[in-house]
Amino acid sequence: MSANFSNWLRRRQSRNALMKLDDRQLADIGISRSEIDFLLDGTRQHR
């Protein structure tokens, strides 16, 4: 399996897991739903 595909698959699995959390659970770990994709792409802006 190529590294790019492995990275994509890991990001997809992480996104799916994070999207299953409710907003309160996301807040407990310090992110909002709108930040998930940015976080996984490594482009999250610090608050």
C-alpha cells in the first residue's frame, strides 16, 4: 500500500470517528465540528 493511500485512509477513519462524537465531546477535546477537516489536514489555526 502506498504511503499516500495509507495517510488518506487514516485521515478518513479519524474523520469518521470524530464526526460520530457529539459537540460536547468535541469541546472536551478542544475542537469544534467545523475544525475537524482542517485539523486532519494539518491546517488548523490556533485560537
